[in-house]
Amino acid sequence: MFDPKKLLDDLLGSQIPGTTGTVRDKAGQAVQMAKDNPLAAGAIAAVLLGTQPGRKVSGAAVKLGGLAAIGGLAYKAYQNYQNGKQPADPASTEEQVLLPPPEDTGFHPSQAPQGEAEFALTLVRAMIAAARADGRIDDEEKRRIGEKLSLSGLDAEAENFLKAELESPLDLDALVAAAKTEAQKVELYTASRLAIDADTRAERGYLDLLAGRLGLPDQLVDHVEATVASSGAPQPASVPGSPW
């Protein structure tokens, strides 16, 4: 069995061969690298999740691990919500250092009732589902990604898992049910938000649907958005004519 935690780390902050940065830190360059040089190990993460929201999170993901980085973001948002704070205006918010969640909270990886590896797998699935929300990963792109996966340096089981996830229809019921605790519901939404720019009607609609199915209050979702923004990711842009 492949290591789901390592795969999550790779998606959030894997090093790009021949550069000094991570996939998330150099997302645009990595996408071009994947097109120009399919042998570039690690570039597949940028092809799958080559968006801006996780650029600044990548450094923390490398240092803390993907689970702890996502947990840290979710914990901070949840604490601000619980304390009755107003979501910060991203235009006036300085970027904050991302810290791991406290060990005695449900946001810490060690507290996952299903185990760290299983929950990491859930977050990877959530990120891929979000990345597919606007339909940009079509059959031709899936084929190209499949070709690059075989040359990306991932082990065979991780490669097969990603291919299967790209081909499988979204099962939102199963995804939501995989979040066993209130903390994990916030983390699942946070991971999904990191995977996309949320600047299209389809992406925003997917996130709104996911938040509703997870039972997350609107103000808590606003805090997640503000916390992601303070970590260097952009807020979702308003979509002309969109009800969201």
C-alpha cells in the first residue's frame, strides 16, 4: 500500500527537480514544465492542482507535513469562529505564519479516529474532487495526465490511485461521510479550498454545496476563506451573474 500522507505532502509541496522551489511555490512554471518535459518528477502535482491558493502553504506543508498544514489552517479558522471574531478583510490582512494544530485538539493528525493515513487519503480525494469541479480535467487531459503519471516518480500504487480517482464519478456522500468529526469536516473543506482558485461559478458552487453537505455554518466558511487568504491564497473572485 502506498503512503497516503506522502502523497498529500507531494500534492501540497513536493520539490520540483532542477528548481529550488516546490510545486506549489512555482505552480505556473511547473505546469509548463509538465508540458515541456513529462519526465519531470513532481510536475504532475501542478498539473492536477496547479492553482494559486496553496503557493504560500507549500512551505509549511514541506516543514509540517500536509496533514498538519491543513489542520493548522482549519484550526485557526475554527478558533476565530468560536471566539466570535469577524472574518478579516483579506485586503488588510498580513500573511500569517502557519503553525501546526495543538496536539490535544481534533485538528491534530494524531487525533484522527480512522488513523492519519486514512484521513490523508480522504483529503487527497477531496482535493482531486475540487480540482475537477469546473470540468477542466476532460478525457484528453486525463489521458495526458495518465501518461505523465507513469513517468512522474510516484510509486505504482499511488499512480494507480490517482488515475482511478480521476476516472471515478464524484461520490459526495462518501466524501462527506469520511469526515468523522467536526474538526475533520472543517479540514476537508479547507483542503478542497486549497485545491482550486474558486473564481468560476462551477468552483464556487461546488464549495458552497460541499459546505452545506458538511453542515458548516456560513460564518465558519467565511473564516476558512479569510484564513486561507491570510496564508497567501486569494479569496474567491465574484462571478458576474453568479448567485454565489
